[in-house]
Amino acid sequence: MAPPYSNGYGYPSSAVPSSYDYGYRNSGDFQSICDDISATTKTMLERLWGYANGRGRHAAWSLAVQVGHQVRRNLTRRRLLSFPHLLVVLWVLVMLWGERWIFASRVRSCDWDHWEDWPAGATPHRLIFVADPQIIDPHSYPGRPWPINPLTMVITDNYMRRSYTQLQKVLHPDTVFFLGDLFDGGREWKTAHGDFDDPEWAKDHRPKEEQKYLKEWHRKYGEDFWLKEYKRFGDIFYDTWNLGGVFPGPGQRGRKLISSLPGNHDLGFGAEVKVPARHRFSAYFGEPNRVDVIGNHTFVSVDTVSLSADTSNVKDKVDLTPIYTPAQEFLKEVKATKRRAVQKEVRFWRGDLEDLTWETKVEDLDTADFDHLPTLDPGKDAPDFPTILLTHVPLYRDPGTPCGPMREHWPPAKPPKGQISPVLPDLQNAISVSGGYQYQNVLNMEDSVNLIKSIGNTIHAFSGDDHDYCEVVHSPELENVKEITVKSLSMAMGVPTPGFQMVSLYNPIDDQGNPLPGSPKTTLQTHLCLLPKQLSTYMTYAVLGFFTILILIARAFLVPVLNLQPFALDPVQYTPSAILPVFKAKTEGDDGGIYDARPTSSMTSSSKFPSARVSSTRTRGQSLSNGLGPQARAASPNTKGKGGASPGKWGWGQNRGPRIEIRKDAYYDKESAWKPASSRSRSRLNVVGREIWTTSWRVAWMVLGFFAYLTYKG
């Protein structure tokens, strides 16, 4: 028996999958949606094109005309030389002084010739120490809202860039050393490799306000962010290096920039130093522990933030050897490293090859002499240059050791009457002998003695970390070494007056490296160069802004009193008189007795029709509709009489009728009409208000725009 329905192929319709029809309907629905979207888009584009070619074009043209008209009104000579613009010129000069010229002036006052005191003909090596630039980042002020933190970064970067640019342009240093803390949160930004989490024993050391941001820092700020910060540091300090010139000063080998000394903000401190962060720092900035011979002086840089792990109170509980071993190994060999570096320098000035020359020969391995290999180290009795220690953390001193009168935060305490020596202890003027999470204000006594004894012949030390100036002469245990802690270059380090340390080196030697007879006993001179107080600059802006507002308000009140030229422009009014004609020719034919030849002045003054005032006024009883009859309204200006050209009525020609002046009636003339006293007061207040707003806004946006430009240019 055949099925009740066949699809033509011998199969019942139920054998065809139902999904076939469903898929067909779905494809149809999708095509319909696409067609609707396409049609809607086409319609919208057509309407947009029509608007652009019609009303849109007219609106744009009208706007352009209005803008052009407004610009032309503002570019008149009287307006350009108006009082508010003179105030803007004053502001421009003050901001150029505060944002540019004052930096050049302050640095120029520190010129080498102003304080160097060397014998005539001396060619000193000129060096500058820069401490704690500590560029601001999300670690500096966590929790600050978005606009404030980026603005702080821009302002502090610009301050250091302007200072460092003038440092290069004016002073042309032969060498620049950075004393650590190049970044503020460098130790917090994860490395691409290595364990970056806090160790279990130290997790409770981190302050609570930082703990709540730790996960966010590790999630958002990693290797890529650190590289951006490295580029930012380079934009400020590396890109401007050539502004100091390509060639060094007379008698110098070359110019150097050394920024490999790390600080606690770059790596951490002591037992909590992040070893992966140190590897990254060394890869980009150079070896932290190093010896440099500069200006016939030996500079020894030591990673003391890592060295301090050797004297940590958790050393016996935790394996800290990966942290302090590199610094310890360096100190064990530092004297030999110094001698080799000195010999290479002496060989250079003699004209010899700096490195060793090796004899090429073939020897039997069993008889080869490995005990007498060539070396640059001439031994302990070889000449040695004066040595200068560079450390980020200052050396140990007794609590209350005063820092001297050049410390800005707290000047020295006033000694009692009759006492000449400084007050001891002077806790306010001293660097606090204390520490905390990831910092320690001074090194331990053990580490300090180890540094001085291991290096040897140390005549001076320079350090950073404290952000303020401090000058001390250490105890005999530290061989009476003089140490200067250098001010921070940044305006955001809690010290009102940033600065940098200038050092002049002069140590003439013979061809063996020994000092020349008669050469100065003191081979090093220093000078502290102070930079502008940015807070004082902003206070200057605030005072000038206050007086600017007062002056503009006073001027606004004087405008209606002294009839001064208002700065506020009257709004453009497109009145009908600007479009319609102001006169209408009266050319109708014979009007019969429409007009009364006798003038009625009383009637004219009492008229309430402002649209027309004729030269011959009507009598009171006549209306406009009654006076203009059908014949008069139908008359044509070109109508001619039978006898030719008619002289017309009242002696006028055929086509020369009376002119009707279309103007405002005195009743509606706002300027000449009488007003009550209260209305006049309100009018004056309106003028004053408009002047205050217009002049203040003009000065404000021009001044802020110029400040934004200076900020953008750096």
C-alpha cells in the first residue's frame, strides 16, 4: 500500500529531516535582517548627504561667517592692545620666568669659575652628582585620583628635565654620576622571570596601606611597565646628554654618564632585596659594583643596599647569600681592581696600550708556567690615586651627629652662650639613625667599617637616600673620612629646595702615576648648587592671580563711571533694519486731498505707529485706511497723463515721490528714552558683570593655555 503522501522519490515526507526546513527559514531570516540593515544604512547616508548639501552646508557657512566676523572684531588694534591683553603679556613673562628662565639663572649662578680655586693653568675634571631623581609612579601616591597623579608626574618630570637641561647647557660637566633611587617603585614592578613575591617570613613587614594595592601592582605593572619607566628616565636624563657638548673639557679623556648605582627604591633593602629586580637593573644600567678612574681619582661604587643583607638580623634564619655575595666578592678584590684600573689610566696617558699584550707561543702542558702570567696589577706598592666611595645609603654615624648649616630641613641648634663648637647631639639637624620597611637611613657600623677598610685610601664619600644635604667628618674608626649626602634633584622628595653636588678634581701626575711636585694637597673641591623652589614659584602665581582678579574687578566698576571703552563686545543683532530698506519712495499718482498740508506736531508726537513717519502728517480724524482710497492704491508709478509728462503733485516729478523714512520711534529708542533710576542702576550692574566675566575669562583661558603649552613642551 502506497503511503498517503509521497515526495516524488518514493519516500514519505517524514523521512526528510526537519532541520532542513529550519535551516532554510533561518537563512531567510538572516538575509532579511541584512537587507533591513543595509536599507536603513543607505537611508541614513542619503539623509546625511542631503543635509550636508542643503541645510548643513548653509549652517556651516553661516557659522564660519559668524566666527570670521567675531575674529575680525577681536583683531582690531584697539582690542589687541586692551588692558586684559596687557595683563596676559605680564602673565606670559612671569610664567616664562617661573618655568624657564629661573632654571637657567640658578644654574648659571653656580658656574665653575664662581667657586673653583685651583692654581693658574689648572685643567680640572668637572663632575656632578645627581641623587634620588626617584621619578614619580603609581607607587608614590597610591589611591590618588586619575587627573592628579598623572599631573604630578608631568610637573615633577618637567622640573627635573628643565634643571638637568640647564645643567648640561650651562655647566658642561665631564662626568655625571647618579647615586641611586632612579625610580620610586622600581622594586615593585614584576620582572619577566624569577619569583617576585614577598617571602613568607617578610609578608607582614609591608605596611597595610601598601598591602591593599599589592595585587593590583602585580597585575597591572610588570616588565613592560618597567621598560616604559626606563624610557621615561632616559627621556629626561639620557636624551639631553649631548646638550653638554660632544667633547670634554681641556685635558680630559672623554665625557661619562654613570647611573649603575642602585637604591632601595630600585631593588629593596637588606634581606628583602628583590634579586630578579637587581638582575634587571644591572642589565639596563650596568654593574652596580664597579671601579672607575676619573680625573686621576678612583671612584668605587658599592651596592650597599644588597651588602646590608650580610648584617641583617634574619641572616641566621634565612639564606641571604644570593643577595649579599656579589658585593662581598667585589670588596675582597677591590684593591687589586683599583690598581689595575690605575695602571690602565697611566698607560693611556703614556701613550701605551691599556690592555696587556700576550706572547704567542706553544708550550707543553706539563711544563707550562701558570704562576707568572702577565698582569696589570703591579702589586701593593704601586701608586694609588685618591679614592672616592659612592654609596646610596650614608655611612654610620652616632645619633645626633649634626649635618651642618647647609641642611635645609632643620638648621643647627644654637649653641649656649660662650660655646663655639656645634651642639652635640643635635637630633633635629642630624640624619636619624633608624630604619623601617625596605629602608635604613644609615648603614650599620660593621658594614661601614668593612667598606672603608676594604677599599683603602678613601679620602671622601658621597651618598644619597636622605634627600637633604648633610656634611660630616666621620670618626677614627672610619678613618676620618669626609662624607657629603647629596640633595635630591626632585621637587617631590619633601625638601623645598632641590639641588645637585658639583665636584672639581685636579690631581696632576707623572708618567708612573705619582703626584707631581708642588701639586695641591687637596685634590677635590665641592659646591652645592641649589635649584628653584617650585613652591615659591606657585605662590608667585597665586599672588599674581589674586591681584589680577582685583584689578579686573576694579576696572569693570570704572568702565561705566569713567566711560571707559568696554572690553565686552556687544552681541551681534540681526535686526530687520539690516535687511529691509530704510526708505520707501512715495510714487503713487494723484492722491487728491489725502494729506493735509498743515503740519500737526502734536499729532506726530502722540502717534503710536513706529513703522512710518511721513513728512506731511495726517489730522487726528483721518485713518490710514480712509486716506488711501481705491484709486490711489491702484495708481501706478509709470502712469502718464494725456498731455505727456506731468510735473506731478507738489512739484515732484512723476517718478519722484516723497520718501518715507522707516526707523524706530523715539518711544522705542532704548538709549535716548528716559529710564527710572532703578533701571539705570541695573544697567550699570549688567555692564560691570559683563566686564568682570569677559575680561576674567579672556585672561584665564589665555594664561592657562600658555601654561599648558609650556607644560607640554617640558
